[in-house]
Amino acid sequence: MVSPSPERREELLATAAEVFAEQGYKATTVRKIADAAGMLAGSLYYHFDSKESMLEEILRTFLDELWGGYDSVLASELGPRETLEALVTESFREIDRHRAAVAIYQKEHRQLVAQERFAFLAESQRRFEKAWLSTLERGVGERVFRADLDVRLTYRFVRDTVWVAASWYQPGGQHSPEEIARQYLSMVLEGIALRT
């Protein structure tokens, strides 16, 4: 038996991600994914054993890439403002690369994390929160950000306004991820940068 090509798996996962993002995890069936991929439902099982395994691979791929970028930023010993800028830019790049996966994560995280198979989502969320909060706290401590800044509220604001972009962003659109990050940062940082 010939193994399916990695390219075909990627195509099928991209199709599945779009269907999950559009219809929701519970409403999505293997048949719906197969129909969107132009194949019989039984043929999809040649590539994946279940819709759960497809969703797990979609989310793990997205989070592995996200953390690859975030870990590079966090290891580069930038100042807090530059770290925040780099994290926001990396986030928009991930939305560009994995828009559907981000949308799935946004919509389904709470329900999925209760399943043992998706426990990795909770760990990623803890790491994510720690990275952002520590950057903001460092910025306040180093007097780069305002002393009266509520770091937890700021974290939630930045997190939500960055990631909700997956609901409207279209890869290949008028603005690059870097340009959107630049525009976004110019709005956010004027509100949290130390006034001189």
C-alpha cells in the first residue's frame, strides 16, 4: 500500500480547518470534510482515523509554529516594548498562516480543553498568559509602560483584539501581517507607553 503524500495530507487538513472554522467542531462531520475535499467520506479514513485526529493535528501545528516564533522572540532579550511589538507581529503572522486554526481555537477552546486529547491547549494558554504578563510587568518595572497600568486587563485587551482579527483577516489581502501589526501597535502603544 502506498502512503498518502505529505502534500495531500496538508491539503486535507487545510480543507478540514476551513470546515471546522466555518461550521464548528460539533457540527462538522467526516462527510462534510470529505465533501469539501471532493472525495468520499471513506477515503478520508485512508489519511486520518477520525475528525478528532484532524483537529488535533491542525491545532498542534498552529501552536507549534506559534511557540517557535514566540520562543525566538522571548529568547532574544529585547526590551519590553520591543518584545511586545515582536509578539504582536508574530501573532499576526500566525493569523496569516493559520487563520482557520486561530478561528477554531477562538471558538472551541473552552469545550475542547475539557477533553484529555486536547489538554495541550490548557498548557499552551498558561504559557501564552505568562509570556504576555511577564512582558507587560517588565515594561511597568522598567518604566517603559505606565506605572498605573493594570497588566492583567491590558493583557486581556491585547490578546482579544489581536486574535479576533482571525474573524476578518484574509491572507493575501490589501495589508500584510506586518503592516496590520504596525498599525495595531501604533494604536495600542500610545495608550500604554510611558508619557515623557
